[in-house]
Amino acid sequence: MSALGKVVRSGVGRRCVQSFVMALTTFAAVTSSVLSLGLLTVVQAPFEHAFKARNGAHLSVQFDGSKATAAQAAATAHTAGVTEAFGPNPISATLNTTFGPDCTANIGPGMPMAGRANEPVVATTRPDLAATSGLDQLALVQGRWPTTANEIVLSTWDHHCAGGSVVFDSLPGKPSFKVVGRANSLTNTATGFLTTDGFVRLTAAGARTDEQMLYRFAKSGTDADLTTDKQAIAAAAPAGSVESGQSYLAAEKQAVGSAKSYVPFLVVFGVLGLFLSVLIIAIVVSGAVVSGIRRIGILKSLGFTPWQVARAYAAQALIPATIGVVGGTLAGNVLAVPVLNDASKNLGAASTNLPVWVSLVVPIGTLVIVGITALIPALRAGRMPAVQTLVVGLAPKAKRGQGAQRLASRLPLPRPMSLGLAQPFAKPARAALVGAAVLFGAVSVTFAMGLETAFTKYTDTDTSGFNAASMIVVPAGTPAGFRSNGGPTNPHLDSTKVAAALASIPGTKAAFGWGNSGATVIGAPTGDYTMVDTTTGDLSWTNLVLINGRWYQNPGEAVINDHLASAAGMHVGDTVTVAQDNKRLPLRIVGIDFDASGNGVVMTDSATFSAAGLTPYITQFNVRLADNVSGPDWSASAAPALTPLHAEATPNITHGNLTVLTMSALVATLTLMMIAIAALGVLNTVVQDTRERIHDLGIFKALGMTPKQTIAMVLTSVSLTGLIAGLIGVPLGMAVENVTLTQMGSAIGRSLPASVTHVYTAGMLLPLLAGGIAIALLGALLPAGWAARSRTATALRTE
């Protein structure tokens, strides 16, 4: 090993704590940066590539076949702003389907899938399903394209029923089609694809036919642009004929929004980590230069050139930083796997690995920044004249901050604490470094606490509302945790009799019934499973959150969830049309509610359905028990009343949102890293300061200062700095959290209500404001103990 290598190894070995801090800061910074940049690239690039390769449509518009002819729909291709159009193609409304009798799989003992509800299907046909030119080219994922009138290709199909059939049971003729493949439209223009003869067969069986047109526009980059484009198409078509207009931006959010929602908070942690890396490395290398002045003089006397000295001190920072960079790159790639498992589905480029260039650019860029940061104080060491460094050595420096000492001594504090309180004024630059480390730590803690609280409130909306219940009542024999899709093909309850029975059972405080009616939404985004839920009873105790409008009170009114509102561009005052067994029912939207569901939902009162000749299917009652009533006791007393109605009570089982749980785990892990890094930054600075003040400590101890007083002095020296940094860091953390949460909501196309975004309360802010002091004290505790244990004679030998 060369002489320079020995100097570097010796320097790293002497500063084990500092080396660990540098490795940890770069590890956290690179982990967050690799994750954020990698996720953004992986989930965005495949969609953009596939959209370009498959010539995706900016907007798909469905025209009511009873109000616009195919020729009238085709004429809209000449609307101003349209650059390309395709169609019209016949398309069905959303049709309920069931698994065919040839499906032999079971969902539970004695519960075959055959005859049970499958996902609803929006069926269409095109002149050439396998076309490689024109708008919205379809991708065959599995199997083959249909060749006869009895075959169909679906966008999703349960693999347990591969080779089976699907039955359109909501049509009078109940036609059955053999599923021969899986294919998808990138922008979800349909979910079932038939031959021309197959679509005729579907129509002959009772399916109502509409017309679909696909468009590309000159201006289509924002939701506002596409809203304007849709209005222009509607103006060119017969009045009231446009039923829906789905944009590619909504399809993009559906495909990649969940993974993209990770990016905003990972960017914040990446930036905070990078700043902390620069700060800590500057502190460590500067401290090494200051504390090693005499050593630098010796090295120069032995013949080391200025550049060799500078390289030695820069390398002492780069070695642990490189270890952190390598570890952070590996960790970022590992953590990306669970996040990417559900990303980029059906884009033809799905991957659970980050791009190689991300794993190269981020580490190299970080090392360059670290190297420049370390080189600046290292060059200072190289420029020091050898004679000056040998003369200066470790001699005590002239005192500063005498005025602050005099003022502090007048305060009603013990003398050790007043000495510590004045110490930052003697070393203002070093106090600023401590403050910066604590500031980043306080920002990180405030940001993370707010984000975690928002996650909790977001999840709570999924365990309130339709899931708010102590107990649930379901059709007898329903497997635990299983929720049926509703509709006539699945078990449902006699809502009137069950409601009366529940009211008669002691311990029932409140109850309401609900279920998927089996109806479909005309013009709903085809990539979603949009449900029409009918309800009966009082929902007021569920704390469902309304973003806009009010709850339905009169016949013909409905509330939709924010997911459907965002995806379909619906607003309060608009009309949403639902269909059941080819009967259509227009509902006026009077409110938009927030829930954590990933599906579109329309809710209306069961009486509205009954009055219009449609059938509401109630598949579940949610029951709130009176105080001090246990679930098992209530179930036992309810059994005699429910059993004759083919119903049974069971505890309410809720499941956590996997995406939110993953986010929470990432936030908690990165926050702990940031707190540790900030505290270790304080520790390193206080260690450096304590070593430089060893002579003063010796004098204080000779004058009678006890170990406890020494600890109090050292801890007090960082308390004021920690308090100020905390007071600044908490508002900054709150602002960063607000911006980040807004961006996360935008990524998934959700309008977050105030109950989720307003997270900071007085009870949370008071501890956070003290967090700066806590981080400072945490970092100073170890060097304070070291100072307390130092021997007086050893300290005075530095004189």
C-alpha cells in the first residue's frame, strides 16, 4: 500500500463514527433518489411508448344510438381541432356477465364459479381487430383473436376458467361466447372484442347498440384541453347524443397513477438526504482539517505535496460515501420491486426492475457532488504552509463570544448551563452547522408525521362509510371476508324483512343495507369496474365524506364517488345514466363523495330503483352495536331472527390498503434514517467542538465541575440552536407536506378532502416544535458523556 493509501486508511479508521454518518447519509439520499427517478421512468415511459406505438386515441366518445346515426357520428371527424379520427364502430353498453357452465373452478367449498358474476363487459367490433395501423391498435396478450360468431376476446378473464365461456345473462337471449383470448385497448375503449357476426348475434339477443368514435386532437396535453375538445364534438353532434367521452389522461392515471403517487414523497426524501449528505460531509471534512492541522504539517514535512494532502482528505470522505452509494443503489432497486409489481399493467413493457441507467446516473451524480463537497475543505488543507501548521498545532485558540458569556451569566441559571448557552456565540459557524443538521431533521420529522397522519386518515375513509360497522349481516353461507358482486346471479337479502328483524334485536343501535344492484353505468370508463350501489336505511352514522354537493334525498338523485367523477369528468348537476336488464334510468348527480376505493361507484336509494321498475339488490346490512354490547353476544341473540331469512351475522373484516401500507413503511424507514443522520450530524459537530475545548474542560474540572454539570453544559450548548432550528423547520415541513400530498392526489386523479389534508393539530404541533431540541440533545448526548468521563490531568496536558 502506498504512503497516501496508508494516510487515507488511518484517517477513515480514526473517524469511525464520522465515516458511518457519511455512509448513512449517502445511503438514504441514493435510496430515495433511485426509487423516485426509477419509478417515474418505469411507469411513465412504457405508457408513453405504448401510446405512441399503438397510436392511442386522445378521446373516445360514445354516442347514443337512439339519438345519433352512424353517419352523424362519423361527421364529427371534421370538427375543428380533430387531426385524426376512427369509426364509428358499434359498441354495447356495459353488460353484466357470468361465468359459463364450463367453468369448473370454485370460490369455496360447494360454491362453484359457474353461474357467478364476472366483471361487466363493454363489447365492440372493428373491421380488423388485429389491425397494425389506425387509431387505438389492440394488443393481443394471450390466446388468439375470435374467428366465429360464438367467440370473444376479453381484456380480463379469470385464469381458473381458461378455455371456458362467458354468458351475457343480463340480456333476454342470454348469449354465451367462448373466451379464446385476452386483449386490451391501451385507453380502455372496450373490454370485449367480437367478430362482426358475433356483435350481430349479441345485438339480436337484446343488446342495445351505440356508436363509438376515436379522435386525436391538435391540443390534448391537459384535462382542460380535452374538455374543450369534447365540448366541440358534442356541439357538432345531435343534441344530447354524446353519452361519454373518456380521455387518454384518465387511462394513464389508472395505469400508472398508483406507482407515480410514490414519487412526490420520495423526491422530498431524496432532496433532504442529498442536502444532509453535503452538509455532513462538509462538517466531517472541515472538522478533520481543523482538528488535524498539526498532522497536516507533519505530512507536508514528510514530503507530501499540497495535492496529495487534498486527495487524502477528500478520499477519507469518498470511501464511506461510496459504500453508502452502493448500498443505496441496491436498496432502491430492491424496494422498487413491490411498488412496480402492479405498475405498467397491459402496456406491453411491464417490468419489476429499474432501468440500468438510473442505477448508474444517480450514484455517479451523488459521488460527484460528494467529491466536490469534500474537495473544497480538503484543498484548504493542501494550501496550508507546513511551518504554520506545525506552529499552530493544537494550541488553544483565542476566546470569542465574551459578550454572550457575560449576558448568559446574568440569567437565573446554574453556571454550567449559562456557559453552555453562550457557547454557540463563541463558534457561530459551527453552531450554524448544528442548526442546519437539526433543521433538516425537523423538516423530515414534521413532513413524515403529517404524511403518515394523512395516510391513516385516507385509510380510515375505507373503514368508515360502507365498511363502518361492528357486525355485518350477509346471505347465509357467504365465506368470511367474501363480498359478492350483487345482482340476480348472486345471493341477496330480503331487505324489508331483514331491516325489521335487525330493529327488533336488542343491542342494535343503527343499521343500513346496501348492495351492488347489478346495474351498469352508461359511458363509464371501461377500464374501471364501476358499480351502482343501492342503499336502504340511515347512512348518517357512517361518516361518509362529501367533497361537493349533498346526499340524495329525493327520487332520481344519486351520489358518485370522486374516482368516477375524475375519470369520467362528471360534476354535481350532471346526469349519469344507469342500465339494468336493458332498462335505462337517468339519475341527477347531487353529490360527490370521497372513498379509498379504486373503482367508480354510483349510489342511490333503493326506492329510486323500485319506482323506475328496476330491482335493487341488497346483499349486506352494516350494523352498529350499542355501547357495551359484544359481537358474539349480539350474534347469538340475532340468530333466531336472521336464520329464517337465510341471513347470518359475522364480524366486519376490513383489509388494509396495500399501497398505503407500503408507502407508510417507506416513509417510516426513510424518516428514521433522516432523524438518525441529523442526530449523528449534531454528534459529529459536538464531538469536534468538545475535542477542541478539552483544555477548557480540564480547567472547569480542576475548579470543581462535576460530571453531571459537564453533561448539562454540553447539552445546553446545542439546546438554543435546536429550538431555533425546530421553530423554522416545522413550518417548512408543513408546507412541504401540503405540496407533496397535493401532488400525490393529482397522480392518482383524486380530490383529497379536508379531513385528509388538514392533518396538523395543536396536539401534534407542540411536540414537533420541541423536536428540534430533541434531535439536538440526542446527537449531543454521547459526546457529553465522553466529556464528563474525560480526566482532568489528560485534558490539561493539551496546554
